[in-house]
Amino acid sequence: MTAARSILSRLRRALRRENGTATVEFVLTVPVVLTMFLMGLESSILMTRQMFLEHALDVSMRGIRLGKYPGLDHDSFKRIICSQTGLVPDCENVLKIELTPVSKTTWDLPGKAATCVDRREEVQPVTNFAQGPQNSLMMVRVCVVVDPFFPGIGIGLLLEEEEQDGYALVATSAFVNEPGAGI
């Protein structure tokens, strides 16, 4: 009986002690805080990649409008954009460009979704790269598929669970084919 009472009294004393309560709070809050920090970092990397892509398209389009790249084709335009952009690994293999003339009579714009690289397929979707006549309004869309920086945390969890999935970053620009310039 006395052994049972001593065990119970020791157990009561152990339950009343407050040693280690800060450790419990630390263990419960650190994963949440760390996850929020990594989600913020992932979002900032994603926004920086988007900003670099927009800037690369703007600089490339300025060069085209100034007639810096005569006789431009799809592959050379892709190389120009990739040379301007940073933070996009393997840029030339994950970038798709659409160049579409916009009719001045109907003002029909290309579909809402840009065509992006499909990493699940060996054969990639074909994009329109029509240079259009002089004085025509042209719409350019560039799509890059990038992997999440932290795939198992935050925004990366929203992607499908296949290895090939990633974020699709899209940049859009428009210009007018000037007589004797550019594309």
C-alpha cells in the first residue's frame, strides 16, 4: 500500500510542476511560424520571378519596336527573352511564346489562358507565332513554368502531387508592327 501511495504522491507532484512549460509552447508555435516564414519567402521568390519575366519581355519588346532585331524568329526571340530574365532555370526549355495579330475590325483577343510548356508530355503544344502585316496590332504572351522553391510547404502544396507540375508565370505585351521595323 505504501508503495502505491508513494507512486501516487510522486505522480501528483510531477503533474503539479511547471518545469518545461515554455518548451511545450515553443514546440507548438515554431512549426507554425516557420511555415508562415517559408510561405512568405516562397511568395516573394515567385513574385520576383514574375517581375523579372515582365521586365525581360518589356526590354525585348522595346528592342523589337526600335528595329534592333530584324528578321526575328521564334527561337531567337526566345533566346533574347531568356538572356534578359533571371531566376528562371533552364529558361529556353520552360518558356513558350505566343505572337498573335489582333484584328482591328473585331478586336478579338487570344484566349484567356496562355499556352505553357507541358512537362508531362514529350511533344509540346504548338503556339501561334504569326508576325502579322505592317501597322497591325500584335499581342505577345510569354509563359514560363517554374518549380516551387519549397515544394512541400505553403503554396507548393497547392500544386498537384506529380513531379512535373510547377507554377506558370505569364507576361503579356502588345505593340504595333511599324513599317520597316522589327518582326
